[in-house]
Amino acid sequence: MSRAATLPEQAVFPVQVFYEDTDAGGVVYHANYLRYFERARSLWMETFGLSHSHLAQTLDIGFVVAHADIQFKAPARLDDRLQVSVAVRRMRAASIIFEQLIRRHETLLVKAQFTVACVKLSRFAPCELPAVLRAGERRSTPKEHE
């Protein structure tokens, strides 16, 4: 059952490209896009008043990427200011399918879809998503993080 209709359709978070993110040619190293996507999903979760450490300590819950599909369209470069979006495409009992984009202004640089599973950390076995995510009740608006 799709729950995307009750969740925020999209949240966008800024990222600035620093020297450490690039290769010798000043282009973002491909693995760093994964870091940008992960950071945006973590910030998205904060809009529900949740953090990874809180969920781990109080509910023994963590999240793991079960599947990733990434399409690289154009490179990001040193000093670029990017927008990383997070949109929920489908929510299941124990996982969320996210669609994420990285843009520089209007130019699409990277498009990805991630299936993120919720697991009980003590057993590393699938478990139900926290109720606040299933209900789709945001507690704050996305903050500007760079």
C-alpha cells in the first residue's frame, strides 16, 4: 500500500561542493553523491523529530539501504551549490522507496531511487517502521544545512 500521499511530497536540502568532495579535475567523485543522498534522507527524517541515534537508543531501530539505482547525468564541480531532494514514492510496513535528485539550479545532475529497510539492530532483521513515519506527521520544516 502506498503511503506517499500522506507524507511530504518532497523536501529539498542544500549542499555545497568542497575541495574534499572532488577528484584531481575538480569534479565530484561519484561515491560522494551517495553521501549527499544519505545526508538528505537523514535531514528529511529530522523533519519528523527523529534522529538515527534516538531511534537506535530508544527503539533498537536502524535503516539500511537494500537497493540503489543511480543515474549520473552531469557532473557537479568544486564550489557548486546543489539542491538534494527527497521524495517518498512508496512506503511499506518495513521499508521506504525514495526518489532523490541532485540539481545545480535547474540542471539535473544525478537521479536515484533507494529502497531503505527498517531493521531491529540487535537482530539485524526487518521490523516495522516507526509510527511517526507511517503516520506522516511532520514536526518541523527542513532546515538549511550545508
